[in-house]
Amino acid sequence: MPGPRTKQVLHDGRGCRIIPHNKDTSDDDNDDEDAEDNAEEDSSGEENDKLDNDQDSFFQN
């Protein structure tokens, strides 16, 4: 006799579960602001420039 039915869980191919979100998109506005804040932090950081230069020289050799 088969076991109890379970809800189907979606996967993204890497073993992570995809949780389908409902149609309410009121939180999407905050995502854009967060992305802009992160971009500003990245562009002003000197350490990021040093890392980029190290990676460039690594790939050139």
C-alpha cells in the first residue's frame, strides 16, 4: 500500500528547494534599493580594486 501523499517540492538542480512565493509583490521594491546600496558599497571600496588587479595579473600569466 503506498504511503501518504506529500507535497511536491521544487528543486533548482543543485539540491536547493525552491519555495514558490505568492503573487503579493509588495516586497520587490526593497530589493531594488538593496541592490543599489550594494553597488554603491562595491564601487567605493579600495579593497575590491586590489582584488580585481590581482585577478587580472593572475590570468595574464
